[in-house]
Amino acid sequence: MKKAEIEKLFDGKVAVYDQDHVVIDWIDSRRTLEVTIDNDILNLLINHQDYIRNILKHLKRQTNRTMTKEIVNINRCNYKIFI
């Protein structure tokens, strides 16, 4: 999948895109949320668009408002938490 397509799916900016993982940045006026997604999970998310919506909703709701930068890793072990 191309970088522009991933940015469109997640409504964020792709900072790093390599063979192992994708790093997506969401920049708000006061904070930055950085999400690292493994490529095997990314392929699963692309096939199920509703998973992406659930993850975005969950991350935006659970983001700590007092921190200026937060980093979240989504991998095979913890992706069901976000769905």
C-alpha cells in the first residue's frame, strides 16, 4: 500500500513507512499523537475499514490531554484492545 493511501485511511501524516512498520502522526494544536502499526496488522486493518474507525475513535478519546507527545504501538499482541 502506498503512503498517500495510508494517510487517507488514517487521516494522519505518515512519518515512517518501511517493511516492518508504519508510523502515523496526528498533530493537534497542543499535542502530538504518534502511532506505530506493524505491517501485518496494517494489512488486517486495510481489509476491515471498521477496525480503523474504531481505533481512531478509541485513540482520540483516550489520548492524555496534559501530555505534549504520546506514542502508541499497535502490534499483534495488543491490537484487539483498540478494536
